[in-house]
Amino acid sequence: QDRFTVVIVGGGSAGITVAAQLKRQRPNLSIAIIEPSTTHAYQPGWTLVGAGVMTLQETLRQEGGLVPSGVTWIRKRTAAFHPEEKAVELEDGSRIEYRRLVACPGIQLDWDKIEGLKETLGRNGVTSNYSREHCAYTWECIQSLDGGTALFTQPPMPIKCAGAPQKIAYLAADYWRREGRLYKTRVEFLLAGDVLFGVKYFVPSLQKMVDYYGIDLHYKENLIRVDGEKKEAVFQRVGSDETITRSFDMLHVTPPQSAPDFIKKSPLANAAGWIGVDPATLRHVKYDDIFALGDATSTSNAKTAAAVRSQAPIVVANLLASLDGRPQNASYDGYGACPLTVSYGKVVLAEFLYGGKPAPSFPYDQRKPSRFAWLLKTQGFPHLYWNLMLRGYDIKVPHKEVEQG
Ligand code: FAD
């Protein structure tokens, strides 16, 4: 049985960032990351892969090159948590003990909840940017569609990057517009929810883009079944048994999402299955020696890599303070960001805090589609991610709240 001062479950955006910051601040700390995957993905890039702006290869790196030196990488899956014994159990039954645990295994994509989807994903014009295997197929579908009906779906919240389902709808519509095909293409966006975007401040700008491209919005429709051969998608009207069948030539699916199953059934989960943490300190509500961040937590921020960038220094500061017996007063404000690609070349950069309070970082009206924000999304953020964030540099971009109006 191994024992480490800090054990990190999940070596995605959050796990690597926390490990790198801890190593930078305490080079001698004994740290282990438990992560089964050998390939790390920059998932925000998948929207751009789906639109032909980035290649899949550019979004992937070997995990082994990202685990900071001096940190032990345990290339296995975590199966269970034993918080009373300060241990996690791996898939092979072995246990790893810790003094402090950081849990960040991400969110689970529930493809199985949509009948028939797995059988047809990647064929028959059915695709998803949420899948590493299929985001490049989205671009094939967009290029080959020469008129017809394109459906874009969005499941009930929460999902990671809540703007991603509509980002690809705008980019696809813009591509068809530029190719002179939009006039003969019916673009429909079907959402399980009843708002276009969770932060009110940005909705009018997005609605304007919907109108510009002539996208048909259908609220409260949840995808439940796909028949790829027949090219039919079945939606359930939220809150009733009524179903609606729609034909398509292309279907972009955003799958329903939930906390990972091994979290749901663990003592770390709250009633909804997420890792229950204090929204400010990110410390577990029940276990003082456990911290959590990223997509798997109970906090109400947007589940984004941008949120992880803000959360990691809070977890690191509070974790180190707890090891030293100092007060843990680092506090997370709920910052999250969503760069909405509204066309090739323009982005609405939504940044906000807990409660959906807009909090822009830059001195221009961020509701307006901007070329600068497009350069950030396509070049700035990937650079920031690989070269600064994952290497443990705490990049503080001061954002300030604005009045909603
Ligand atoms: P992940 O980075 O997903 O990492 C979780 C890790 O845990 C994985 O490596 C996984 O293998 C591992 N794991 C899972 N189960 C276990 C287990 N049992 N044991 C051990 N390890 C385990 N964010 C933005 O900020 N801006 C964007 O524009 C943006 N766009 C997006 C577009 C798409 C299409 C997608 C899919 C995501 C987008 N995101 C965006 C969201 C962003 O990628 C996530 O919010 C971020 O990666 C969350 O980090 P995480 O560490 O919590 O989860």
C-alpha cells in the first residue's frame, strides 16, 4: 500500500494544473495523480476541430509529458473512496493512502441515455463535438451538406461548456452562408431548457446571431432517440409525454451529462451525485481533508476549463494552509467563461461569476462579437492552457463585475 501527502484523482485540466501549482510552491511535497488515460485533450479545441479551424492532433498531447516531474503517475482507474480510512481504491483492488485528497474526475457523458445514438454516431450525418472520436466528423458533415435540414441539440443542464452546443450551430451556419448554401438549409437548434444561454446579459447578442442566420429555436425539446438509417430524431417535450419526430440530413448531438458513476455511489457525493464542496473554499462539506474542483463538483459555476483556471489556486492555497494548520481563507468567486464562436472570425466572450453576474476582463463591451476574442479563442487560450496553466503558472486576469442591463 502506497501513501502520498497529496493524491489527485483525475489528470485532466484540473488534476494537472493543481499538481503543477503544488510542485511549484512545494517542490518536496509527495504527490500522486491517478489517471488511466495516456492522452490528454484540450477539449475546448474540439469546437474548432468540428468547424475545420484546428486539427484533432493539435488538441491532443501525451499525458506522460504533462505530469510534472517528481509527481507519481498511477496509470489506473479509481474505483472507490474510503474517506474514513484516508484511502482511495483502484480498479485492481489496491489502495492508495493520502493526507489530502483532490478529486477532479470530470463529468460523465451519458451517450446511452439516447436510444440508438451509439449505433449511428459517426455515420449517417450524426456527429458530436463532445466526442474525441467524432469531432472531426462534424467538419466532414458540415462540408458535405448541400442543403437540407441540420439539427443541433442541447440536453438538460448541467453540461460542460454550456455554450458549445450553439457555438457549432453558428459556425456551421456561417460556413453554409459563405458557401452560398444557407438559403437552402434549414438550421434548427433544439434545447431541453427554456433559455438560449444561462447568463441573461449575453442573450440578446446571441439571439441576434440566431436571427441573422435564420436558425429555428425550439425550447423544451429533449432528444431521446435517433434512427440513423431513417435519418430521424425523436424529441420529448419537457414536462410531458408528447414526442416529436424530426427528419434530418445532419444531426449534431450534445449528450446528456452527469457526475461519474463511481462518484455518484461514493460517500463524496451530494444528493444530486456531484462532489459536495463549499462553493467558496472548494473543501468537501463533510471531509476536511478532501478538496475538489472542475466539472465533477456541486458548485453552480459554468463547468469550463476557464473555471478550473480560477479554482486551482484556491484549492492549492487552502490545501497547503490545511497541511500547515493555517486558516483556509482563499475563496472562489464562481468565475467561468464561455467564448461563443458566433462566426468564423468573431467571438462573444462571456465571462461571469456565481449567480450569472457578468464579469468581463477586457475594456470593451464583451456582448459584441469581437475579432480580438476570436484570436484569444483560436490562439491565445490554447497557448495559455498548454504552456502556462498546465505548467502551474497562476495566471490572474482581473475581471470586474458590471451592472446587468
Ligand atoms: P477533464 O479535463 O475532463 O478531466 C477529467 C479526467 O479525469 C480525465 O482525464 C479522465 O480520464 C479522468 N478520470 C475519469 N474517471 C476517472 C477515474 N475513475 N479514476 C481516475 N481518473 C479518472 N471550457 C472552456 O473553458 N472554454 C471552452 O470554450 C470550452 N469548450 C468546450 C467544448 C467542448 C466540445 C467540450 C467537450 C468541453 C469544453 N470546455 C470548455 C470544457 C472543459 O474542457 C472542461 O470544463 C474541463 O476540461 C474540466 O476539467 P476537469 O479536470 O474537471 O475534467
